[in-house]
Amino acid sequence: MERAPEPHAGWTFLTNHSRVLAAIAEDHTTRVRDIAARCRLTERAVQKIIADLEEGGYLTHSREGRSNVYRIAPDRVLRHPADAPATVAELLSVLMSHEAGHTAATADQDA
């Protein structure tokens, strides 16, 4: 599962913050290392993004043993005024349905 971050030049439709949030939504106990691999970011970048999301009130975490357990604030309104009144839950719904479709398509190709 370890994929090295790939350099990317130019703009993208999704932000790294949304990618990290979607990875956490999929697994609330995921490790920073696994988020970094999935999102093709460095661990340091993921740590900074998690700190941003916590500071903004979109995410909290607690320690359980040696692991972090993340909690997403689904009712938080997205930051940009043009996105209002969309919530985190609505954003994640779109991202998760895309991921489910992508996973199904990949499984069909492997079969």
C-alpha cells in the first residue's frame, strides 16, 4: 500500500484537505502514514492538514491506546461562502459515492 508521493504541477479539482477528510471518513482509526499513502502526500503534509481541520472545527481526535480515533463534524458548513450552505456530510457523500464507483470499476477490471 506504500506509494511514494508523486509530484503534481498545476491545479486540481479537489483539495488535499478534502482528500484527507475523505480518507478519515472511510476509516476513523487510520494512521497518518496510511492517509499519506492514499492521498499521495507526505506524512508531514497530512499532519498539517489534520491540524488545519481541527483548528477549523471540522475534525477532532482522541487517543485510544497507541492510536488516534478521529471524529468528523458532519454538520459544519464548508468554508467558502460560495459553498454555503453545503455541509461536510454533503461533501463526504459526494466523495464517498465517487470512491465507491471507482472501487467497483477497478474490481470489475480485475475480474
